[in-house]
Amino acid sequence: MSTEENESEKSNFDSAKEKAKETFNDTAHNAKESAKDFQQYFNQTVNNRDNKKVLAGVLGIFLGGFGVHKFILGYNQEGIILAAVTLLGIITSCIFVGALFVWIPGVIGLIEGIIYLTKSDEEFYHTYQVNKKSWF
């Protein structure tokens, strides 16, 4: 091999190396932009009122007796009332009245969960988050 061929190969290698660096830098920049876009989308989704509606509805159906759906919506006093009545019912479940104390908050939570899920997004937002309607 001659010196010219070695220098030509070295030049080709250097240009390929530069091109690889540029490609890598472009790819890294695109990945950073995609990560920023994903984070913005994620934050927007987490703070979206639709998620609160679905979360409150599902928790109302499954854990409504403990008032978890009320805490999600920011109704702490109502959530404490439901939880207290349920716990009182569990403690006094050895008598018939205790069974009622357990079932009533559960039924309230079930009904509210269904109501939350059947309302439109806008109606739910205005009713429960803007106007703060705490019961049904």
C-alpha cells in the first residue's frame, strides 16, 4: 500500500467517524426532545381532570365505604364521615345496627362511583371540582 492509499483510507475513516459523531449527537438531541415531550404529556395527563373522574369513580365503586373517592376529590370532611361510619359499623357488627352502618356507606360509594363515571367530563369537572358538590 502506498502512502496516498493510507492517507485516503485515513481520510475516509475520519469522515466516517465525524459522520457517526454527528448522527449520534442528532440522535441524542432527538431523544432529549422526545423525553421532554413525554414528560410534558405525562404531567398533562396526570393533572387532567379526566383521570380524577375515572379514579374517583372506580374508587367510589370499590372502596366507597371508606370514603377514598371523597379524599381524591378533596372532600376531606365527607371522606372522614364515610370512613368513621364504616369503622363504627365494623366495630358494632355484632348487632344488627352495625351491619347497616357498614352497608350504607358502601352503597353511597357505589352510587357515587357510578354517577361519577356516567357524567360527561365537562359536567363532572364543573359539578364536583368547580362547584364542589359533595354528595351525590
